[in-house]
Amino acid sequence: MFKNLKLVRPPVFEKPNTFLQTSKKVFTKETGTRLLNAMQRLGKTLQFPIAVLPFAAILNRFGALGMAYAPLATNPVGYWISHIIQIPGGIIFSDLPLFFAIGCGFGLAKDNRGEASLAAVAFYVVTVALTSEHSLPEMIYGHMSANAGMFLRDPQGNLTTHLKLYYAFRGGKLAYVLDIGVVGGIVAGCFTAFLYNRTKNIQLPQVLSFFGGRRFVPMLAIAVAVPTAFVYAIIWPWVQYGLTQFGNAISGSGAAAVGGAFAYGVLNRILLPFGMHQILNIFLWFQLPITGQHIAPGTGAVLNNGANLTVNGDINAFTAGIFGSGNFQSGYFPIMMGGLPAAVIAMIYTARKENRQAVAGFLAGAAGISFLTGITEPIEFTFVFLSPVLWLAHAFLTGISNAVVIGMHIHVGFGFSSGFIDYVISFAQSWGFANHEGFVNGSAFKVLSNPLWIFLLSAIFFALYFVTFSWIIKKMNIQTPGREENYVAPIRKTKNKGSKSKKVSKYETIAKTIIEAISAENIAAVSNCATRLRIQLASKDVKVDEEKIKGCGVYGLTRVGDKSLQIVIGPDVEHVTDIVKEILKL
């Protein structure tokens, strides 16, 4: 009876590894490389809007300080001069999401055309208009209130000071405000660039041909912005509520704030070599809601009748004088002003005696740049790819610095990075926060939170970095600059008679050397961020003469993925980029 019976495996068990095989097909090395390249391109693009901040911060800080100490009633001349200085800087920070939309629009467009930015602006302003007060959020949820973390309709529209949602003052009354912030600008720019890259060459029927090509993109962007605004209106209140609670938990100087500052410092430096730290920075610096009282610079007096205000982003909140801001900025000052300059001294000290002078000439400028401006990549890229141990030590010490500074209740902000220039610009507001600490937490914290401690902490981290780096480099025989047996000093200056100046000649030398080391036919695209030259290679099999590039005066280079090369040149990288593009006719 059962002689010819055959057992048949059920279909579901026919290929037990189907899910794993499918996952392997989806998560291939090529997919990972494309994702990494996309994230790096986004990180590079985010540098464009950030570039407007340094000068804007200077104007805003000094203008606000002048207005605080030159009231209109008693010193109208001083007030109006300060007003004229402050407004151009303040408006940049107020409209920062718009700058992110513009930067991401042309930065991610394949041909970097201005039409993409125009369409991105249209996308952004439509989403903002549809998610503002008395628009889609009110249509969907009605007047909003909060009860045990849940949103409820409030038919009377009575918004009290117990409202846990994000709110702002409008005409002397509290009103619910949905603020998509820089996320809205970034989404608008990225979405528009995506649409632009796929429809910029679209051909329409003859009667509609005027609206074809790049003219089609703004119309499409506006059309897509409407459903995007509906998505924001539905989900963003919940996201915003969560972000507000998270921001309240990690602002100030409690245990959560100290732990958050430490974790951020470590993660930020870990992500640095891949160029993805900017994505983390953008969220914390410009999107995370920070709530606190408005504190006057210098005196520490409470403004706006002591009301708590919420500002999106740690940098924005510090600029606005919100007490509890600066947690994701303050801890970098001892590192940029003390730690990394000491790392340079350690590398010079551990170099071979015959090479020390050449190494000092090469790296000393990078130490000065770090101290003054907080630009540190020229230093970091001299060791992060040579030794994971030095890289991790740097990340850990950065986290420690963040934790110590926030634990001391010191709050210092910046407009671009944590160098001495930004320290001076932020000093008055930091002093005001320290005085307010005395009012809130007692005289001991007024002393402990004084921003002058930054100099002592910088000296301490100078010593820690010098001892740590010197010991690790010698113990593990790490080949930092000048320790190689056949060390060739980088070429920093040339004497080409035909050049207009030595400075131009230096950039030409670097650009031509890079092209020779890669070959012109192997370079598909060229761009740059704040300090790095980014080269897209024509093929993953391209061989690069790395030693030749290192000898022309760069601080480091690395291959990211199969077809991307990043060369760290320094803050003047744009000059090299322009010359490379000019030579290659890109």
C-alpha cells in the first residue's frame, strides 16, 4: 500500500535559506558602497549651508551684545548700530532651513544647476505653509493639548502653560506651532534633487513644450510638496513631541546630559573619517529642540518674564541665549584648543631627529588652525588611518572632554567650530550662563561654570594628548609623519617662475601631482567639502600612486568604497579643486 509513496517537502521548506539568500542579494557589497557614497555625498552637501554660519554668528553675537548694553531709551545711537550689525546675522539663523533646502538642492543635483535650488525653495515654502498654524495640523487634530503624552482635541482652544507640546508665543498667547526645522529643508532639497535628476530632460508634447526639461521640475516639486505636507502634519506632531522630551532630558547638566555629551563626542569622532559626522551634527546642532529660559549675555538676567522658550538646535539655542544649550559644543573647545595641537607636538617629538624640522614645518600650521578656528581634519587625517588605536584614543578623550565640561555646567557655543575665535565670540553669553548658574544652583556653580576654566581644561587635555599619543606611537611603532625610514618631506612651496605667486604655485603643484598619480582618464568627478578633495574614480580597479600624492603636501588620503577617493588638503582645498577641474575641463 505504501510501496510507491514518496515524501514531498512542503514548498515553504523547499529552500530553507531563501530569506538569507534574498538578504545577501539585497545587502551586497555594492549596495553598501552605494549607500556609503550617498551618505558621504549628503554629508558633503550639508557643508554648503553651514558655510554661511561663521560670519553670521559674529554679527549676531556682537550685535546682540551691543543691543543688551545700549538700550534704545538711553543710547539710541549705540542701539541702532548694534541692531544693524545683529539683524544680518540673526536672519541667517532664523531662516537656516531655507539655506539647507537650497544647499541640498544644487549639491545633490547631478549637474549642480541653480534650477534645482529654485525648485527646492518652492518645495520647502509649500510644506511650511501647509504645516504652519491654522493649516493642515489643525484640520487633522484640531486644537492640540497634551495629557499623559497623548494628543487630545481641545474644543475651547485653551492652551495653558502646562502644554507639553512644542509651542511659541503669538500675539501674547501660547499657540501650537509645528516646526519641521532643518529636517524640512534637507528633505525638500534631497527630494527635489531626486526629482530633478530624473526629470530634467523630460520631453512633453509640442503644445506643452515650454514646460518641458528643467522647467518641469518646479511644477513637479510643488505638486509633490502637498502630499509631503500631509505626511508631516500627521506624523510630525508625534515626532516633535518625542524630540522635545528628549531635548529636555539631555539639555542642562544632569546625568543624562553628561552621558549624552560623552556618547556624542565619541560617536562624532568615530564617524569623522567617513564624512558622516555632519549628519549627526545637523540633527543635534539645528533640529533637536532645546527648552529653557532666555538669559541675557554678561549679567545672566532672565528675559521674557522668565518664560521657557523652545528653540530647535543646540547652536541656534545658544545663539538665542537659551539656558541649558551648548551641550553638544562646549566640550570640543579643550580638544581643539589644547588636545589636537598637543597631538601635533607628539608627532613632531616622536619623529626621527633628522626629520623633525620638516615635520614641524608641515604640521605646525595645522596646529595653529585647530587652535584658532577649530578645523581639525588636517591633523586627524595624519593618524586616523595609520592607527585605529590613536583614532579610538582620540574619540574616547573627546567624549571625556564633553562629559567633564558639561559636568562642570560650562556652556560655550560656536558658529562654526570650537576654536579660540568662536570662544571669544561666545564669551559674553557663556559668562551670562555662569552668572545664572549662581542664581539657580548656588555660588559654587557660578564659579565652577565660569568659561575661563576652558583654558585650564585645554592645558590638561594638551598634557593628556601629548603623553597618550607619544606613548602609543613609540610603543606600537606607528609610522606617523617623519618616522618612516625613507621619509620624504611634503612639498609645500615651489618656485615656478611663471606663476603669479608662491601660493598659486603650491596649489598648482598639488593639483597636477594628484592628476598624475591617478591619471586624468581615471577621474570621473571632482568636488570638495571644508577640507577634503573628493574624487570619484572611473572604475574600482583604478590604481592610485598614494605615495606620490602624500609627497605633494597633503595631510592624508583614503579610499571610501570602491570608487571614491578623499584627499585631506586643508581649509584651502577649494583652490586645488578649481585647478583640478580647470585642467580636466570638468
